[in-house]
Amino acid sequence: MPTTSVEIPEVLKERIEEKVESGEYTSNSDFIRYAVRRMLDREDTLSPRAIAKLNERMNYSEDELVGIDEA
């Protein structure tokens, strides 16, 4: 499976790790794949205006981003 590197705010990384540690997901990658699939499904049903609002909410500055490395 191809890999992609992403940068996310530290607070999101911590929340993902909590979900993995609780057993809800098997790995950070598992969570990210689920989230991406869910977002793509939502975009298929959302209006362009709703998509623009989501994009605004996901706009973080460079200093808020951290990498996720999967071992």
C-alpha cells in the first residue's frame, strides 16, 4: 500500500493516539484511513458552501503542525 506523510496539529495527534491506545483503532494509519474515507463520503453529499466551511476549519498555521510517523 502506498504511504503518504501528513502534518497535523499536536492536539490532533494526541487525540488520534488516545483512540489507538483505547483500542478503537489498531494504529494511527488505521484511524487516518477511516477519517479520509469518511471525509470523502461526506464531500460526495455536501454542498460546495459546506465544503468551503470545512476547509476553513481545517486551515492550520505551519507552527501548529506536527508529523505522524507510523513504525
